[in-house]
Amino acid sequence: MLAVLSVLAAVVALAVGTPAATAAGSLPCDVYAAAGTPCVAAHSLVRALYSSYNGSLYQVQRASDSATANIGLLAAGGYANAAAQDSFCSGTTCIITKIYDQSARHNDLTVEGAGGAGAADVGAPADALPVTVGGHQVYGLEISAGMGYRDNSTSGVATDGAAEGMYMVTSGTHVNGSCCFDYGNAETNNKDTGNGHMDAINFGTECWFSPCYGQGPWVQADLENGLFQSDSGYSKNTSNTGTGSMPFVTALLKNNGQDHFALKYGNAQSGGLTTTYSGGEPTTSGYSPMHQEGAIVLGTGGDNSNGSIGSFFEGVMTSGIPTDAADDSVQANIVSVGYGGATGSTGSLTAGSEISLRATTSCCTTDYIRHQNNAAVISAITSSSSTLDKSDATWIVRRGLADSSCYSFESRNYPGDFLRHYNFQLYRQPMFGTTQFRQDATFCAGTGKSGTGTSFASYNYPTRYLRHYNYNVYIASDGGSNTFDSATSWTDDVSWAVTAPWAP
């Protein structure tokens, strides 16, 4: 009797959260299943990847008592219930401890342990990457150096030269040139076990084999011991200069495990896919055939090389190579979601509202706070300004990262980047979860010191306020040893008009 119950329990466990078959699925794993290349892994923090999925997307753990909670969906086949995370993490901070696999394989990702090239990782802060998807405010996964996720004991993932495909939606602006922001197939022991033992998408600005064209970031194949743009490693495609500053990128890799792999990318907000390489496996020994081991890695290299940064919103791995038509359908679905769309609220100091901040000093009433080369400055923005300038001068109001009664300001075109002060000057920087960053990026609003507009006090330096001085932006006191603390026009310089956003 116990044996029978055990079998029944196993069947029930397998069925929980498993999508039912669909005749013509509209979400990525429905599309791939209909094309004969079913998903063997489906990870997302923002939405379901099967039209009938209604299980958990990820797990968070709060700092105050180490309790955990699973974050699910608002409805089957829908979007993440971010409000559940906000409620559970209210008054404290949370990290992401698990990313659930939506497929029947249950290849869940947990925080990665130590490897051949890196110490054990830590979980990413759960609130670091707020984003609008499908008209809903949800959270993505923002990876900083020392963060990563992995599953070394998987089911159904390609091994020993089997064919597979994979894609991820990532950020084109939160990147660096360190190794290795990967998603895909990796070693099962967290070590480099040789050529061809990985098959993962890499996204970043690291040029492993010269030449690479442009400044990147590039979609590359991490096949172990190299980030490949072609069978020779280096780029043979002079037009592949990288994805530029797209806020959201679809990155795709297909590999038959024997003699062919292909790389594609697309703007996750519009348009189709571009193939940057389709040809033979690397000519160096060990790659033809491949020797994949079947682990899944996210955010690091196969040996836990964990110096990279990156963002992850969704991704899948398939059994077999999807058709180009299936890839195109998946890209069309991704675009239809509306990554980074308007929040639906503008011009007010309420969480989720998109705003611009205009100077009120008589010299500068057409100047707005914008980011430029990572620094915060003020410059004139008008209806004839470029789209880039307008986007740089648009911010999304978020609950204060250190105090929910105050505010933080997320960049409109650099998701996950916030205004924060460092050495009293303001910069746009990615949120990596430390207490220091949270405090530096939190500002408390009050009536404008000049009697008009709004003034913003620094959370951790409450006598200092956001101020423009010589077109740079600081937190400044009313008189002090720094030149930007000058009492001259201080009350005007720290008073801002909260306006409708310049970016649509």
C-alpha cells in the first residue's frame, strides 16, 4: 500500500504546475512544442511561458526572519503577482533563492555553489529590477558580480552531442566585459572539464577571440574555453557590431551538437530576429561532436566565473533544434508582451509614475535632470530634442529602496539603473542590493525650499538635497565646505518641478 501511495504521490508531484497540451499555443513553450521541439526548461520571473501554466515563478527569502515565499501568477498563462512579493518583503529586503522551471522536467535553479573559478554565489536582490511587462509592474533578475544560479541535476537537457536550442530575454544596457553572463547548458561539477562541455548563450562586451566588430554587447556561444561568434571563434560578420543600447534583447542559440550552431538576436520590443552566424562547430578539437553535460547555469560561466553583470527576464531550453519559423513566432510573442512599456501613470510622485524633473532656477527653467555618460546632469530638453535625450531625461518613480515612504528614481531606458549619490555627486548606476546603495538611492520629498515645486532630501544625509550646480547634480547643504554647497541660489537650485515625462 505504501508503495502504491508513493507512486501516486510521484505522479501528482509531476503534474503540479505542468501545462496541459494546447492545440495552437501562443506562448513560447506552446510554440516550440507544436514545432516538435518541446521545452525541457522554462524559466521566467515575469510571466508564464505556457498558456496553461499556473504554478510558481520564483521564490524569495526575506532578511528579517529568513522566511521564504513563492511568487506565482495573477492568472494561468499570465504575469507575475509582484504585489505578493511587495507585501511579503515589506519593511525588509528579499533575495531570490529559486527560479522554478515551468516545464514538466522541474529543472529549478537555485543559488550557485562554489566552482573552479569562483566562490559560492549569493542571491540577487528581489526588487532590483522593476519593469513593466504586459502592462503589469513585475520584477526581473538583476545579476551583479558574485551572483548566479544553477541546477547540476537536470532531466531532459541535452548531453553528449544531442541537439538543443535556447533563448533568453536580457538587457542590452546592463552588461560588462567580465566572464561570463551565460544561460544554458554547463558542466555538472562547476568546473571547466574541457572543450565542448558547455552550450550556453553568452551576452556581454567580452571579446574572447579577436576581431570583434563594434563595441557590443554581442550574443555569443559559450561552448567552454571560448566565447564563439563563428567556427573560428572571432567574428566573420563585419556587420555584427553588437546590439547597442537596446533596453531589452532577445538572444538565441541553436546547436545540433555535431556540426552546426547558429546565433540570433532581436529587439525584444519590436521587429524580428537577425542571424549573426549559422555554420560549422568550432574547428578546434573537442567541439565536433559536442560533449554537453546537461547542467543549467544562469549568470556565470560553467566553472562559476562570476565577474559578469546582466539581466534576465525569461528563457527556455528545448529538446532538438527549433525551426526558424518557431523562433520567429516566439520572437513575435515576446514583442507582443510589451517589455518596458509605459507604466500607465505620468507626472506625479506615486510609485510607478513616469516623470521628468525640471529645474526652477531662473537660469535653467528648460533644463531637466538626465543621465549622460553615467553621471546626472541638467540640460535643455525640448520637443525637438532627440529621442535619446528625452529618454535620458525620463525617470520611473519607485518606492524608496531604503524607505517606502520616500522615493527612488529608476532610469526609463536603463532598466534596473537608479539615481544614487556617490561622494555627494549623482550618478545612474545598477542596483546591486547593498544597504549602502539603497540609502544612497533614496530621496524624501518635501515642499520646495524656494516655496515652489518639490525638494528631495537625501535619505542618509537628510540636511542635503538634490541640487544642480554648474549643470551637474549633487546632494548639497545650504552652505558648506564644498563649492556645490554654496548658499547662493541654493533654495532655487534644490527646488524641482515634477512634470510629465519626455519619453513616451
